Amino acid sequence: MNDAIRIIIAILLPPVGVFLQVGFGKDFWINILLTLLGYIPGLVHAIWIIAKK
């Protein structure tokens, strides 16, 4: 799947964008926690994960 599509999905639902990139790994659960603490930290983490891999 194209990274641009993953980033658009991550803007809407950050954990879904991370899931599409890495699956149910450590980064997914970290993103769930960050998103529960605040939308912006989850969004930044999701975009970082998508961009680095």
C-alpha cells in the first residue's frame, strides 16, 4: 500500500495507519497508548512510523 494512503488513514485514525505499516507489533500498542493520551501524540507517532519504514 502506498505511504501517502497510509498517512491519510493515519490522520483519520492513527492506530490504523500504524497497523497497516507494522501489524500488531510493539509500535501499534505504543500508538494506541499515545492516541488515548491525546490525538496529536498518536498522530505524530503514526506519521513517524510510516515515514521511517
